[in-house]
Amino acid sequence: MIAPFYEIASIVREVLHDRDLDIALTTRFDDLPDWDSMDLVSVVVEIECRFDVQFELVEIERITTIGDLVQMLEAKQTLTAA
């Protein structure tokens, strides 16, 4: 879970233009400064591009924390590798 977490944290920092943003697995997207739904779309699209995965709308709607996103990404990577 370590590598995807750091990559996702880096993407969130890029989207929010804040390299020093403190992010943990338990960080709720709604608690991030200046966060909105378009930021989530930007993060998800970037993850899809970097990791060659595709998220469904119903999956995106369930994402509330960084950890949720990491778990979904890891599940998709496991399915792709199988």
C-alpha cells in the first residue's frame, strides 16, 4: 500500500498546488483546503493515466478518504495483474 499512497498523495498535492500539504490514509478529501468535486475528478483522471486503470462513476462517488482511493487502486491493479 505504500507506493500507491505516495503517488496519490503527490497527485493531490499537485492538483491543490501545495507541495507541503500533510496527507495520510485517513485524510478526508472534504477536509482538504479549497477541495471541490473538480479536484477529485482531476486526481482520478491523473491516477487513471499513471496507473492505466479505469474507475466507474459509482466507485468515484464512494471515495471519501485517501485510503479509499488507495484501496480501490490496489484492487484494480490486482484484477489487472490476474
